[in-house]
Amino acid sequence: VIRFEGDKVYRYVKASAALVVRNFVSYVANAVVGTDDFIVVKAAATVTAPAGVAVGTIAAGSYGWIQIGGAAACTGDGSVAAGEAVVSNGDGTVDTMAAGEEHSVVGFAREADAATTLYVQVQLRGLI
């Protein structure tokens, strides 16, 4: 299910692990034979593809909304500057794109990540 609210787009998903608000999350294939459903997990090295940003805490095995388009509140890694292309850092945070990561860009920072909270507004792209 996809929901549109102004310039923001959301997807209703099932979490295979607990999702934390403002963390970037990724899809992983559902291991149930006979389905091609995907479930969502917190970003990790074993992910299949970027999914979006958790807009609230979602318990493992529960359903909830992730944001897949528009300006999203994310958690940075402490080094993101305004205007930079960002990628998932593999731990739920977003990081500045490095050389060779062009294919992994999930959006562009609208501001620098805050010094104490590390929160950063990211304009998401292409996650639908």
C-alpha cells in the first residue's frame, strides 16, 4: 500500500526486525516459499535494496509506514553537509556519498546534520 500526503510518499511494510524512527531501512527478500513479498529490516550489510526511512518505531513482525519520497527526517552520521548526495551507511544512518557509490544515492541533504542529535532533512529520490 502506498500513501501520498502533499510532497511526501509512504509505503506500508512489515518489519522483520525492530525499526527505529528516522533510521534508513532496506528491503530483504521474504523467505516464504511461493511468495515474492518483501519485508523490511534496519539497514545492514545483508540488505537487498534501500527501502526508505522509518517514520515511527515499528516492532519486529509488525506493520507500519516508511517514507519513500519527499523530504524525510533522517539520522546522519555527523559528517553530512547541506546539498550533499547521501547513501545508507549500513547502520540506519545516512552518510555522504563517496567515489564509486553513485549508484547507491538515496537522496540529497537539505541541511547539515545537527551536531547533537545528528538529525538531517533528506530529499529522498527514486525509492518507489
